[in-house]
Amino acid sequence: MASPTNKAFLLVKIIRTKGFKLAHDNNELGHGHSTAAWSAVIVAVLGVTLLTLGVCLPESTITVVGTIVTAISFFVGPVLAKLGYGVAGKK
């Protein structure tokens, strides 16, 4: 009986011979390793941190600012990617 490791290698070999692409193949564009992705994540973490502080310390101003910053983070990545800072961008 094959060990789990051997089964995994066999599965990878079958997938590659059938033409499927794995996440770590050389022609992959990336996994969010770009200025746009990291900026979006940093803004989201900042927003959630402010939101958490605003809820824990009953301070409505911090809660509203955290909510706004978190909402803005959803648009930071796509906007920067369109400006050329994404994985396939030139900057």
C-alpha cells in the first residue's frame, strides 16, 4: 500500500499529464505579490483595527472612521492594479 506522500506525488503526476495547471507552475502570474494587493491588505487591516478599537472603547467616531477605511480598502487594490501596480502591471 502506498504512503500518503507517494499518493500525493502520484496525484500531482496525474494532474500534470492531464494538462491541469497547478498553483506553483512557472507561468502563474502570482498570488497577490504586488503593490496593489499589499496596499489593499494594509488598508483593510488598518480599518479593521480602528473598527475594533472603536467597538471595544465605546467611541463612535473611531468606529465610523474604521468602517470607512475598511470600505475604502475594497477599492484600493483594483484601482492600483488598473494604474499598473498589479501583478501583471508594468510598475
